[in-house]
Amino acid sequence: MSIVVEVVVALGAVLVVFIHFLHVLVLRPKSLRAKLHRQGIHGPSPHFYFGNIPQIKSLLLQQQTQVKQQQDEHVPVSVSISHSWTSNLFPHMHKWTNQYGPTYLFSSGSIQWLMVADMEMVKEILLTTSLNLGKPSYLSKDMGPLLGQGILSSSGPIWAHQRKIIAPEFYLDKVKAMVDQIVDSTNIMLRSWESRIERDGVVSEIKIDEDLRSLSADIISKACFGSNYAQGKEIFTKLRDLQGLLSKISVGIPGFRYFPNKSNRQIWRLEKEINSNISKLIKQRQEEGREQDLLQMILEGAKNCDDLLSNSISQDRFIIDNCKTIFFAGHETTATTASWCLMLLATYQDWQDRARAEVLEVCGNGNLDASMLKSMKTLTMVIQETLRLYCPAVFLTRTALQDVKIKGIKVPKGMNMQIPISILLQDIDIWGPNAREFNPDRFANGVLGSCKIPQAYMPFGIGARVCPGQHLAMIELKVVLSLILLKFRFSISSSYCHSPAFRLVIEPGQGVVLNMTKI
């Protein structure tokens, strides 16, 4: 009799699992898509398990083959730098936009997406203050080892609480007070460059990426966590390794993140080690009781929201997830943008000369302070144009937590929306016929005068979820670039290969190599 009971229980368990997978893989996706099909929105047909991932990979492989053939022809660097890179990395978006229009359906495994490249619809999505739109769950699941339920991936009341804690720490007045720290950290890096030039002779070939990444990590550590880069170096190194691994996974494939393959085992190990290192940093802070910086605000914020956290995550996870988010987002994106800025200034020497002349006029004696940064109009334009051409973030994403109506379209609960900001930032209809050219003059009258639809300029996002760290990013970029321009002239090295790569952010695939001379 007991054997019969065990068999019945086992069959019941199998039936429950089968029904669950049937719902996840077939019934729910089919229902979501059908609701939008009835409103005239279509897209490529998906595989029931992998979605459109096979088509995306096939189109990408074809494009990569073409790019490799072009690179093998050894085209000179000055000729080969094209800023129209989105079709190389995301050929499926261009193909399907041409085929189905600016709003279409596709899927990544079991995740259903509504691609939205219609600017009126984009504005309505991003400018809403309703908590009925949140972040897709895959960010805290598939990307959980890196983002957890931090401010970039959470929704609803928890996100609102995190925003209330973190945003005030990046208000402009507080960021201006960090300028001296940024100057000191930058000068340490520049002295190392000067030593290399003295050792090599008049000109030194320097690969700048890792130096800028270390610099940005040092700045975010001192500004927000009260430690220097030497103490946090292991955390940043492991986060970088984790970023590389996560950028290669196909999100949305059911059960994939639980499969004990080599990649997942590395991800699990790195996550455990990063969490442990951050826990040590937190314990050290709790014992020492330092000043009221961002880390202290996160610690106090976790204590003050027991009721809010009780049904979702523990206090420890709340603290660790937000620390990881700030460690990653606070230094990776800024360092990458600084690399792209220097690449562009090295390529367009006239703009390098203009920017340097402005910096010399504003702070000719080299003593830089916060009050001077506002006067650097040319440098601001260069940074804005760099962020337009090489925005670190490729997409903005939202999910409908309830049925919502957007520009007359009823988006059903559970449908995810993807906004291709990298494509919108180079859209000829928005930016004009020179949209894919480097032209900082387009920002001469600010963002409002730069294009037909100013809201299309969103490297930091727009609306309620705009990046809270944008003031720190802009000031850090101005300080770092100003000090470099004061001390060095630089040009593109012949060994530089222009190959933008997607590793959760858009970064130089083979680094940026410059020929640098000391002024």
C-alpha cells in the first residue's frame, strides 16, 4: 500500500511540475502575445523553449563574420573608426524594426518582450510615476549575482525606499564636495603615466582602460564607502569577472541558471566571494562607526525598513545588493565613458585642442576646484556627444506589474518592455543626417537644442528612475579629462582596434591604446 501511495505522490509531483512548465513555456507567453496580436502588434515567431534566441545568435554570427573580414583587410585606424556600431552588435533589432516597425514582439526564452522605439510611447513609459511599471524580474534572477534586489533591479515600495536613501547622497552640493578627492586620486594615476613617458622617451603607448577603471573604483570607494581602492580591489576585480560571465549568458531560458555547468559554477563562486568581502567591509564599518557617507545611509536604511523587507529580502541582502550595485554601476560606466571620451578626443584633434584651450583658460595654473567646472562648456559638449554615441547602457527596461495603457495600447500584466536607447541616440529622424558622426557642436545650446525630441537624450534615463549618480559621473568625467588635457597630448595608436563590445555595458572590446606625450 505504501508503494502505491509513493507512486501516486511522485506522479502528482511530476504532474505539478509539468503544469508549471506548460504554463511558463506555452500558456502564459501565448496569452501575452495574443493580447498584443489583437492590437496589431506582431514580431518574429519564437521557439517554445528558447524563444527568439537562436535567430538573434544566428544574425549576430553573420554580422561578426562580415566585421572580421573587414578587420582582416587592415584598414587604417583613421578610416576604420565608425560610430555606427549598433548594427554590428544588435543586428536583430535593425532587422525586426525594418520588418515589423518601431513596436514589435520578441522573446528571450520564456521572457516576453515588447520592443518600443516609438518616442511618444517611450516618453509615456519613462515619465510615468506609477508603481504599476517596474523592473523585469530577470534582473534580480538571471542577473541576481551582480544586481540582486538593489536599486537598479527592484520595483515598488522597496525601490522607492532605496531611492530615498541613495539619491540624496548624490545631490549636486554633496558631489561638489568630492572634487578635491577626485583631483587627488586622478593625480596619482597621472604621475604614473608621466613616469612611463619619462622611461619610454618622448612618446609612450599607453592602454588606458584598466588605469581609468582603477581610478574610478578608487573614487567611488572613497566617496561612498570610506575606503580606498587598495582595500576594495578584490571586490572590483571579482565584479569585473562576474560581469564578463553574466554578459555571455542567455537570459530567460527556464532552469538554465541552476544547471551546474562551468560558467554557472564560476558565477556562484564569485557571487559568494563578493558577498563575503562586502560583508567584511560592512562589519568593519559597524565596528568603527565612521562618518555619514553612503554606506552608513544604506546601513541605517536597512534598519529602518524591517516591515518592508520582511516579505522579500533580509537586511543583510538589502545592504549587500545595494553595495554591489553601486560598486558596479558607480565605477564601470564612468570609467568606460572616460575611455571613449579620450578615444574620440585622440581621433578628432581639433576638439582636443579646443577642449584643452578651454581648460587652460579656466584653470591655467592647474588648481582645479568645483566652481570652475560649470565654465567648461566645450568639455561638457564633448562628454554629452560621447554619451550619445557610446552610451554605456544599451536598453532601458520596464515590466507591467498591472495591466497598463500606453499610447492607446493595452499592455498586459507580465509583459516586459525594452527601449533601445543606443539606437534612439543615433536615430537620423531625431538627430538629423549627421546622427552617426561625432559633432559636439550639436549640444552648443544644451540638450534642449540638440535634437527634435530632447527626451531622446537619455544616457542616464529620464523620469522617476533617472540615474541618481549622474551628477557624480559628469563631475568625475570633467575633472579627470581636464587634468589629462592639462598634462598630456595624445593621439590614436596604430595598434588600436575599434571594436565596441557588449559586456552588460558598451565598452572598447580590445581597449583604447593612445600615444601620449607630456606637455
